[in-house]
Amino acid sequence: MPIAVLMQRRTLQHRWADEAWEAVGVVPDRGDLPPLQVLSQTPERDYYLVSGLELELYPDENEGYYENCVAPESKVFVLWRMENGRAMPVRASVSYVEGTRMFDSGENADGVTMSAEIYAWLAGYLRAHYQPKPRRGRQHG
């Protein structure tokens, strides 16, 4: 699924940092978006939309997709890097396991609330391709 990521820059009054960057939204991309679109700019806060990423689903990540789908708040996980003075998303995933790997990698990553459209797409995939593993009861010796 082609997506666009809404990124935010906030000015901080902090001893060690002047600004903070984060992914704050993910929307499906219908193919008519420019690669980078500035939505608003103020000295305190900027919002911009970055297109050109895709959510891809792989059978070996089905457990992670399922965990994310049944979580109280499903997320799209976005890994981003600084490029030319701006935070740019480089990868996104709807796998809880992949999201955990992003956070553990030491790189910049955010979990963004999953939109209803992306959730429906993921749930449809899981209905067609996911088979829960049988639960094992306690082993009594």
C-alpha cells in the first residue's frame, strides 16, 4: 500500500536541543502527492507530508501483524533519518515485531496511530493469510 507520512518539527526551549522531530500521521497515498509537501511553517512548528513509501506485507511477519491488529491502539511504525536538515521517513511497517526492532535499533522511529483505512487493509490480509498457532497448555511433569 503506498503511503505518505506526516512529519512534524517543534521548536524546543531545552539546554541540549533546539528542536524535536517526529512522525505524527500516516495516510494512504493515492498517487497524486508530490514527494515532499510543506503543509504549514511557523517558527514554533512545521508540518510536512512525505510520499513515496510503501507498506509491504510478508508472510513471515504475520504474528507481528496480528499482535498489532489486536492491540488496544494499532500503530504504523515509521523509521526516519535526518537528510539535509529535515527528518525524512525511510521505512514503515505495520508489524509489531518490526516496530520493536526499529525502536531497538537506536535509530529514530515513531509509532503512529493507524488510520481506519490502513487497519481495514491489514485486517483483510490477516483474514486471508493468517492462521493462529495452536496454543499449548501447561506441561505437567
